[in-house]
Amino acid sequence: MFSTGQIIFALLFIFVFAIALGYAYKGDRKLHSKNYKGVKWVAITFILFIVILYALKHVLR
């Protein structure tokens, strides 16, 4: 389905992209920890809300 060249290009692209992403995150780590302190609680609340909705859907059936 894919040629050898396409597979090699995809693997190299993913590898280089992951390195670039890690480098960019490393530079912004201090800024992110300062600006996004309460984000984990928002995410936990959102996930809990989805779980409650799912449970209610099955209980009220």
C-alpha cells in the first residue's frame, strides 16, 4: 500500500516532530506551570461530569 520511501519519510517525520515538540515544551515549561496551575482540576471535573452523565444515561433507561 505504501512504498518504502513513504514509510521511511513518515517515520523520520514522526521522530523529528516529536523532538521538536519536546524542545518547544522544554522551553515553555516554567511559563506553563505558572499560567496553568488549576487546569488539572478542570480536567478532572470535566471527566467526572462525563462519567456521571454516562451513568445517569444507563440508570434512567
